[in-house]
Amino acid sequence: MSGSSDLPPTRKNPFSPMAVARITDFDADPDAVDVAITTDAARQALAHLTSYLDAPPARGGRDRTGTVVAVLGDYGTGKTHLAVRLVRHARQALADPTHALYLDATAESFIELYRRFMQKLGREGVRAQVSEYYADIVADSLQSSGLTSDMLEWLGSRQLEPQEVVERLGLMESALLRKVQDTLREVTNNKDFGTALTLLLRPGFEHAVWSWLLGGTPDQVLVERGIATPIDTEVAALEAMGVFALLFGGRQRRFVLAIDELDKIFSADSRPQARTMAAFQTLLQVFAKAGACLVLCGLPDFKAVLPPAVRQRIPYTVVMSGLSQGEVREFVELAQEQVFGERQLAPFTVDTTRYLRDLARGNARNVIRLCHRVFRMADDLSRAPGHEFVVTEDMVRQAARDLFGSLSSDDIDGVVRRVLDAGGQDYLHRHLLGVAEESLVDFWVTFPEQAGGCAVLITGSLLDNADVGAVVRRISAVREAEPDAELVLLVNGVVTDGVAIQLRELLGREPLVYVDRTFAEDFKALISATGRRPGQDTDPLSALRWRMDQLAKQQSSIYGFIEHLAEHMDGVRASADRQLGAIQRQLGALAGTPGRVAEATPGRLPGEVERLFRDAVDVLEDLTQVDVMFEEAFDHAPTATQEAVHRRLRTPEFTRAASQAVIMQKAVRAFRAAVAQWYATAGEADAEERLEELCGIYDGIVEFLPLFLLDPLVQMPPWSARSGGLVAEVGQGSRRTRVHEALRNLSPRVRRAVFRSSPA
């Protein structure tokens, strides 16, 4: 036979396309682990945890001292992976694995974080912990009464519950429970919790107590016992978490809690109130007092916004860094060993792993995504006659360009303009400094009372000698035309470490690589620094005059922004009215056809899972609004509306990006339908494996649909015949952020939400 049937089967790809740490239910899947290499950061964190776990009990029967560890790192550096690894390590060392928990702060508030914390602990877990205190008190009572040692042995080994011992021996239950209540009040330093937790030991009170612990309004039976305040504020939630640290960390026990993504609560954009910050500081103190270990993970921003008094309560900080060349090789070998049963570097080579690491700048997530892409490229090529199964540097370069797409030239120009306008800078766009064509700079920024200026050169990814040669020629031409000019090189893409070193020697500083989260501040600081040359004596009056001009320009820029925003809101309002009319017409048409409604929304999903899918579908619809646009076109539309439709459809960028968005939307809906169907058989033994398979299928599809291909839609306003054009929308940055938040790493977030929605 010949043809495609003669080709070898596709190899299983050992690398994840999304490269996101798997957060699973530890109890249901204790052996599921990602490939782990021990970096310097991992060694530090494990050493701090091991030191805590191995510490001997304090003298005099006091609880051991606890600790707090902060794990800081940028996106994709492996913070979550390390947090999960620490929790797994603690569970292996602890007698009770439920005393090590992982939480992610995706809810953006301590109230919701506390509720999920309680769900993780579980009602039976909390009740069992309270029962331990009860058992101690019953044992003390038996020892003082001189009763049989068999009972003490059975009680200590938990062959008998303390309630059973009390009932069999006819002990005075009320007196013993009063001692439990007094003990718990002393341990938790909280009267309400001491009372409520003791009630968990009495039949008929469990539901009322658990509802209050989850933040509900106190039941009358609790109010009668003095518990009248719900746990429904951030301060109360933090206090309650401290109570359970004391409860679980007491009695010479150890308790480990890892909280991930804390930057979603602590950030420069959303600083908590002073009372919340004070309560957080108290929580750190309580964990240390309780002999518990708290691991706090997040972007570097989260610790930076904490006041000094809070930072002092975090004795250990571990900073995640990029993977080294040796660590990348080790990861490639281990990942292939896990899938193929043999540790091997091929189809990679030492040179290609070094180059891959340089392009990814050591970022773990980007390294894994590149590995996935080039492994597939090498496998596809090897299936053709005459080609070997080997990864080449050309493949790595092509994969980097495919995966790490940059902004369009118009977008990056707009971003730079907005920063310069906001700072009131004087500048020229696309300015020719000399005769040579290479002396054309993207922006020429000038400063008062200062000769020359600052040339801003924007370039794409710098991956090979040809890229570097083109940039060097531009730099040389600028310096020939303006010898005193300052130079800022902005890379709209990726740059290898070797290229960055070459350019640093040429420019006196590293090129600025565009990163959406930090670009505005970094670029503003760089331009300000170039405008303050050492040794210059500027006339104070001239400087004051220049500053006044800057303020005037900033004010003008703000007025322009407000006018543009008002016009945009008019367009949004008109668009919303049309959408509402369309929805009403659709509901009317569907009123008598329930089958179509059921087909549109197959199955019911838990709230958080449903929200993830809804947000993803909605953000794609908001980008294109194809349905609204075509409905309006056929609804006796005036000539202006028809022309607006034609203008969009004549734009290749719109049609390509819209096609991408529609395909992605269909993929999300198909994924949702598959998950809804999965819930019908979620109780079966292989349910978790099938969910992993569904997530893998979705990841494999969207690997070919990178989000940067949607950028042409981001720069267009929502459809409205009145604006009808391709006018750049105010707030593109926030719109792009919303797209990425809804669509990036969707399957791992769905998987987490599914596990969180499962009964505790």
C-alpha cells in the first residue's frame, strides 16, 4: 500500500499546549503530578517548609512556632506549580493530609476566599478536629477517675469516638462539653467560635453552625447563645481564618495553607482598606502563634503594596526566576520519560534547547509552550519522506513568532502616543532625522532648553542576525544624523538574551520589550530619564515655563479623551438598544419552541463553571457583533448602515479576525456542551480522566487560534451604524485585558471550577 496509510502514526506530545499547573482534588487524585525540576527557588521554598515540618515541639507543652513564606514571580514562572508541590510535600509528611491545603484567590476578596477555605476544610473535617479536643478532655477525665486503660487506648487510637466512651461509661456529657467549650474559647481566643464549634458535637446543631461558618445569617439557636454577627466582611473573614489556623495548628499539630494569586486582592489598582490590611497583618501573626505555615504566592506587586509593618511579618521570601539552559534540558528529558518511559533529549538537541530557552527568556510557561509547538512541527515534518525527527533552530524561531504574536504597528504606535500625550511630551511621529532612509525614527521626543532629543525606534522580534543587522543600521543612521540623540529601542515581540547583550553594549541600556502590564510605567520612566541629562543647568524660569506647557498639554489630552469617550458611549447606547430589540424578537420567536432553547443551552452547569463559559462566549460576541450587524443590515437599514457594513467587510483584517473569533466561539460552545454532558456521568470511576481528556481536546484546538490574532477587532469600536467605521476605541487596553482574562487558559480554569463545585 502507499499514500497516507503508509505514514507512521502521530507521536503523543509530552508537552502541555497551555503550560498551566494542574490543580486537582488532592484526595481524589493523590498521585497526579506535573513534571517537576528542582530549581533554586524550589530548593529554597522546600527548605523553609521542611524546616517548619521537622521543627521539634516547643518546650513546656507550648505549640511550636509557625512561619510565613512569600513566593513571588511574574506570569508563567511556576508559582502555582511550586505551591502545589509544597502542599503535596506537606501532605506526605503530615499524619493527617487534610492539614495541608491549597487555595487560589481568584474571587478577588477575602470573604469568598474564606468561604472556599471552609469548604476545603469541610464540615466533617472541622467536626473531627473539634472531636480531637473532646477526646483529650474525656481521656483526662478517665485518667483522673482511674478507669480501665483499655478505654484510653481505644480512645487514643480512635477505635472509639469520645461520644461513644461517654455514653458507655455514663459520664456527665454536659460537664465535659462545657470543658470543651472553655478549651476552644481559650484556643481560638474567640467566644463565638468556642461556642459554635462545641455545638458541632451535639446532634441537631450541625446545619445551623455550618451555615454560620460559611457566612450565613446566624440561626435563632445561635442567637440565643450570643452569636449574632455573620462572617460577611473581609475583616471578619480574615479573623475566622486565623481561628481555624489556631484550631488546626494547636495540640502540637502542624497545618500548612498555600494561598495563590494573592495579587488579585493586593495590587496597586485595588489596595485593600486600612482595616483589612490590619486584619491581614493579624492573620500573619496568628499563623505564627498557632504553629502553622502560611505560603503566600503572587506577582511581585502583591508584596510591594503591603505596608512595612505587614512585610515584616513575612520572614521568608522566595523569588521565582527564569529556567537555566540545564534546567530546560532536564525538563525536556523528564517530560519525555513520563510519556515514553525513557529519558531522552531527542528530537531536541543541546543547541536547540539553549536557543529555545533564550527565546522564552527562561519563562517556564513559554518554554513548555514552545516545546509543545516544535515537537509537533518536528513530528509533522518527519512523517514526510526524507526528513528526520529533529527540532531545528528554524522551527524554534517559527514557533516563537506563531506563539508570541506582537501588536500591530498601528496598535504599538497608539500605545506609545498615549503614554507621551499623558506625560505632556513634545514629539514628532515618523520623523526623518537625516538623509538616509534608515534615519527615520518612529518618535522623536524633544525637551525644553536641551539640544537634540530622544529617538524612539520600534522593531519586531529580534531572533537572528538579519533582525539585529537591520536594527544596527537604523541606530547607526540616527547617530550619524543626531550624534547627541538619546536612543530608546522598543521591541514589539521577543528578543534573545544574546541579542539583548549585543544591543546593550551598543545602546548603553537593554532594549525595552513590550509587556502590556508594565509598559506604560517602564516607558514613561525611560523617557523621563533621557530628558534629565547629568550636568545640565536649566534656567529655573524656562523649566517652569516648560512644566506649565506640559500641564496644558495634559489637560488638553484629558479633554480630548472625555469628548471621545462621550461619543463612544453614545455609540454603545445605540448598539445596546438595538441588541435589546433583537433579544426581545428572538425571545418572542422562541416562546413556543422550548426544544430550541434546550438545544441552545444543553444541561445545567454549576454557577462558577457556567460563568467561565458565558464570559468567554460573550467577550467574543462583543468583539465581532456579527449577528447584530447583519440583523441591522437586513432590517430596512438606511444607506449609511449598508455602507458601514460594506466598509467592515472590505477590510481584510476584520474578516480574518472575525473568522477567528467565530471559530473560537464555536470551540468554546462545543467545550461547554461536552462538559455539561460529562456532569451526567461525573460519578463514574474514570470521570476525572475523561475531564482531563476534554480539556486536552480543547487545548489542542485553541493552540491553532492564538489570541493575538483577535487584536484587529480590539481596536474597533462595538458595531454601530452611526460610528460605522474603523475608529480606534478608547480603552483598547482594558478591552484587550477583558478578552485575555476570559479566554486565556480557559480549560485549566474550568477544571479548577469543576473541582471547586464538587461537594466538600
